[in-house]
Amino acid sequence: MTPKLVIHLLTITACFLLFSISMLYSERYLFLIPLGMLGLFGQCYFTYRFTQILLTEPK
């Protein structure tokens, strides 16, 4: 596994945590809603990029 893939996996995990924590506390702190959306979009984007790298990387 290349360092680029490891960085993408860590970023996916961080975005998931950002989304989860933001949505958990968004009823009390409304400013967390945009952060949660950013985490969700980031998770989708980096999962897409991770899959692209896996499919195009020579074995």
C-alpha cells in the first residue's frame, strides 16, 4: 500500500469522524451543520479518489 493510499484512508476516517461528531452535536450548536456537510462531502470525494487510485495503480 503506497503512502498516497494511506493518506487517503486517514483522510476518509477524519472526514467520517468530522461528520459523525458534527451531526451528533448539531442540535445544540448550529454552526456544526456546515462542518458535518463538509465532512460528508470530503468522505465521498476521498473515497472516490481512493477507489480511482486503486483501480489505476499498476499491480
